[in-house]
Amino acid sequence: MRATLIILTLAYVLSQFYRAFLAVLAAPLQAEIGATAAQLSAASGYWFLAFALMQIPVGWALDTLGPKRTNAALLAVGAGGGAMVFAAATAPWHISLAMALIGIGCSPVLMASYYVVARSFPAAAFATMAAFILGVGSLGNIGAAFPLTLLVELLGWRFSIMMIGVATVSVAGLCYLIVKDPPKVITTQKGSVLDLLRMRTMWFILPMVLVCYAPAAGLRGLWIGPYFTDVFGSTIAQVGTVTTVMALAMIAGNFFYGPLDRLFGTRKWVIFVGNFICAALCIALYKVGQNGFWTAAGIMAGIGFFGASFPILVAHGRSFFPEHLMGRGVTLINLFAIGGVGVMQNLSAKIYDAKIIDAASPIVSYNAVILLFCVTMLLGLAIYLFSEDRTD
């Protein structure tokens, strides 16, 4: 399964790139096709919403068709085709359409990897391996930062995205040629995602999943670019620098969380403490972020680091899933995590628009968005307190 995981992780590099690249392209898209920060936030939200809505059919496909065909088909048609639509965009709604298509294409990538790990490796190693895949795959987050700014300055944003679309179709071909499906589970048991939703323990885990990724993904995926441009007058190169710093922090956070459940003998309290720190940093960004360029950059990096608890949350939920529903289970968690980001991006776009006062006070609109992250994180933590702890 080594070659399978290598190719699936390479595909995940592209998924991470696509969810984060709008932050760097915000300025040229605003200048060339008139896309506003709110429109780009909504477009980013469509990526996450399309991704999330695909999780139920993707879960079924992983359990029935396997990761090989599921991944190759959606990545080529959705992400590859969406990238071409993006490169040809002449109006803001073209960007929204392209992001939705790309979200559909990226929807099976990480869960295909997690499905292979869950079916082929010991349960106790799941959190560590899941975090490792997420950490390595997050190199795409780095690629969508400073390297993309250099490529755009050299070749222009249209040709740059076209090249990445060609690379995406090529990786989809490798998925079809190299990825091997794990043996199918032979069982007479029936079940659906509704059986998982009826599990009482999931009622306290899923709300935390819904909000945990939204601050890091929302800031890194879009808001960090307009924030630094409008609040501090940053250049595209400076935006590339701060997005790279935050991306590196998110990668480090994935590796940091990976072994902690085995080290401390708990998943619940590792998740709770890490996300409590993330919530505290969101409050700090709201209070003092406007005080300086590096103050804001440092706080956002901290949010990226402590907001990287997704793999261990998947492991927490996965510990309650039956084998024959493993594909549906991991995609259910992904639906809540990515769907939460999609909802928050669209909601934050409306809040941003509603709070615009004048050009002299851009921080007011951004602080309204940050306050949304603060409140939802604290609500998720309050519900998660009642969850059942479990380790393998």
C-alpha cells in the first residue's frame, strides 16, 4: 500500500493547494475581473460546500467502488475541469462556478487516504498516520503561498492556474494506474450514514468537528490576504510571506497533534485543550490584531498551528465506527468539517459586507468576521465537553 498512499498524498497536495490559493490571487482578481473580498469569500465557501455535499456519495463510493476509481474520476473531471474554468474566468460568478467544480473534484482525496489507512493498518496508528498524510499533503498549502506569488508574477494568474489544472489531470491518471483498493469487507450487516448519526456519542463530537477547522481554513483560505492588504497596505509579496508563515504553522500543527493521543492516553482532552488555545488566539486577533503586521501574522500562525486538530478528531470519531461503515464514517466527519468551513465562509462574507463602514476603517469588517470564529469555537467546545473519550 506504500505506492497507493504516496499517490493519494500527492493528490492531497493539490487539494490543499486549491482550498488556499484564493488568498494570493485576491488582488489580481479584484483588479482584473472586479471580484470583491466578499465575492471571493463566497467563492471559497462554494469550494467547501461542494466538497462537503459530496462526502455522502463519496463515502458510499469508497465502500462500494473503492478509492482507485472514485479518486481518479472526480479529480480529473472536477478539479482538472474546474481549474480550466477558473483560468478562463471573466466575471466573479465564473470563479464561484470553478471553485464549486474544484471542490467536487477534491472531495474524495483525503478520505481515500484515510480509508486505506483505516482498512490496512492497526487502529492505534490511525491518528499518527492521518496526521502525517495531512502534514505532508499540506505542502500544497505552502505552494499556494509564496511560490504561487512568484509563478503569478512570472506567468500571470491565468496561465499559472492552467498549468496546475494540467498537473491535476496527470495526477488523476496516476491514481487510476497505481492506486490499489483494500480488500472489500465481507459482511451481511447492512447500514447507512443514518446509523452513524443515531450514535449518541457522535452528537457531541460532530459539533466540534463543525467549527474546529473554520478559523484556520477561513483565514488561510482567503481572509488573510484581504486583511493584510486592507489593514496594513501589504504588497502581494508580503501577503505571500504571511500566508507561507501560516501554512508552515498548520503543517507543524498536524505533526504536533499526531502522536499526542498515544502520548497522553486521551483524545478528548488533547482536542479540547488545543482548540481552547485556538479559540483564545481568535479572541486575541480580534482584540490586538490591528496593532501591527507581525502581531497579526504571529496570531494567525498560532491559529493555524492549534487549529490543526482535524486528524485526531477523525481518529476520535473513527474509534466508534463499525468496519463495514468505515468509508461512510470518515466521510461523515469530513462533511461536517469541510461543510462547516463552507457555511462559515459564506456567512462571514455576509457579515463582512454588512459591517463595511468606510475605507478608513477596514478593521471593523474584519473584526466582525473574526468575532464569528470566536463565538462558534466557544460553542463547539462547550458541547464537546460532554463527549465520550476513547483510545485504541
